Amino acid sequence: MLPLIRANGRDVSTRQIADAAGVAEGTIFRAFGDKESLINAAIAQLFDPLPLILALQRIDATLPLEVRVAEVIVALRDRFSQVRAVMASLGLHARPPIDDSSRLHWLQALEEVFAADTDRLAIPVSEFAQYLRLLAFSSAIEPIAGDRPLSAAQLAGLVVTGALRPGEQAVCPHHLVTEPPTTEN
């Protein structure tokens, strides 16, 4: 269903959907009532976090950190790309209203991937997970990624080892000035 929506948007026909599902068109209407209800069910399926959670849980915790980071980036980027493609084909500019509590479950699964690295990371695992989420999201958007998108391995290398040459010291990000200085009257 989702590939048909990506390809056709709201112009997808119930005949196309029935043919892809291998059922009679009447079965579609008996199950969903109308095409809009079927599209809404497909959108709900798209935002279901369970496939992402399962993908994250399948990442082998014994792999090197950089490899796990790359696998997380691939899983998140694939999800964001699918969501973005379907939303664009349907002309949606904002995420439809859905239960947002499930987002916490996949963030928890993401944190579990890196739970063993707590002592190695300079930031809390929850913050690290959020950085990866933002990185994967932005790299899944073609205009942002540019004409030479970075691979998941390249992004993982940057995240894990940083951009500085070996031996160079970085300023701890928590020591950076984040608020403009106040002016006195």
C-alpha cells in the first residue's frame, strides 16, 4: 500500500490497492469503507514505531561503536526517507495527529543500543541518541544532504571520532557560550 501511495499520492485507485493486495475491490470497501479511511490506515502504519524499534533491537551490541552508529543511521535514515516520501506524495506539510508516546519507545530502544558505552561517551546516551536522530533526519532530506551525500559509515566516523586531527583538543560543548551576553542599562 505505501509504495502505491508514494508513487500515486491520493490519486491511487482502490483497484490498484486491491490488485496489489490480491483481493477484490469490494473487500477494500468492506474493510475500510472508503479510500480516505484506507489512506489514513496506511499513514498510521507508516508512523508505527514497531518496525524501527525491532530494527534497532537487532543491532548487535558487541559490534564496535562506529559500526553500531552507522547501523542506527541507516535505520533512522530509511525510516525518515519513507515518511518524507509518503508525506510529500500526499501533500502533507506536517505530521498528522498521532499518539506521540510511541516516540519515546524508539528513543529508548536507541539508547539501549549504546547503553554499554555510557562510560566512553562524553555526553549522556540520551543526548547522543538525539544527535544521531537529528543527523539521520537531516541526511535523509536530499536538499540538505546535497549532491554528494555522506554514507552512513562516513557520518558514523565523524560522530565517533570527530572532525579534529588526532591529538587536537576540543572544547567541551558544555563550556561553550550558548546564550547572548546580557547588557546592563
